[in-house]
Amino acid sequence: MAHLQQSVQSGGKCRRLAARLQSHQWRPFGQCIKGYKRSRAKHVLVRAGPVKIDEEDLMQFPDRYKWYEAKFAADDMPDWNPGRFVSSNQEAPHQRLITFTAEISRERVPLRNAYKAAGQKAAVRINGGEERDLMVVSAPPPELVNNYPLFLCKGDIFSGETKTAREPTSVMADIQVLVCREEAPEVYDMGPDDLMSVGPFQGTGMDMRSSGIMAIFRWDCQHHAAAAA
């Protein structure tokens, strides 16, 4: 009798479940997910209020974009730097070889004013007088002397070091010029007591790569290589 009652009850449950399933309208799974998302979507309206600008806040500085501009080293440094007389040698009648020290640091002298190639002329003033363009006879300074100033131009610091305000690094080098008495008498007669100013080096110098001078050395190397073979 108990088994019969259980079968009748289970049959009633099955019929009710079947009636519920028939009453539902089945849809694909994707459509159900979309409908579920739409039912949960909410629209939020945001109204922006007046913006308050803090004048002391550096993040709102009007020229803040200039902080990220790429600048050349020593671009804002003066074009003229003090020099120092070293020696004077008589090379020929009315011609002297003047040696002086000049500033060549890349933190103080921009690349456009630097002595970069043989054949450039040096702009010199003695005691605030007239500017003289003199032929430089010494070679340009090696790049190794500017290793440390170029490292500092990058803005890098060593481990454990703190960024603080500092003076630009100074690097001095000897420069030799050939002076004629008629062209620059005040430079020809200068001495240790005279005040000297060195300005931008003029011209682009000698073009050694595209000139015929390189062809002479190139031919010589090829000639020796062919002879050795």
C-alpha cells in the first residue's frame, strides 16, 4: 500500500513539472544572457560642477608642457666665455703663434659654438675691443674630455645621490691660433695681463670625407694592401 502511494505522488509531481516546462518559452542561451544584462543595466547621470584652479599647484602650471621639451645642452648659456693667455711664439716675421685656454665643456658651450672640425676660425676679443676671427692651427679637443659633462647633461645621478642645484662643469683646453700683425694687432701684442673673451667658432671646417684629401690616404692604403698581397 505504501509503494502505491509513493508512485501516485511521484506521478503527480512529474505531471506538474511537465506542465511547467510546457508553459515556458525556450530561447537560445545567448539571448538569455543579453536579456539578463539589459535587465541589470542602469543609467547614471553625472553633472560636472565648477572647476577650482589652485594657483599654487604645479600640476596646473600654464607652461607645464615645457618641462617635457627636449633641449640641447648649454642652449641657454652665453655665447662668449672668458679665456686665458698662455704663451706667444714668433713663428715668422709679423706672425705669432698665440696659445690660450678656452672653455669647451658641453655644459657651458653649446654644440653650435664649439670647436668641432679643423678649419674653423676662433672669434676673439681683447679687453672688450673689436671681434677678430683667427685661424685655429691646433686640433679639436678629443671627445673623451667631455665624457663627464655629457653624462651630467643627461640628468642622470649616481646611486645614493640626491638631485640638487649645482654649477655647470667647467672643462678648459689649450687652443692655438696664428695671428698676423696687420690683421689683429691687439691680439698679436697681447700678454698675461690682457682680458680675453672667446666666442663661437666660425664656419663648418674642412670636409674631409667628400674632399680629395681622403682619396690620397685611401689610395695609399689600397696600394700597400695590393703590394703585401
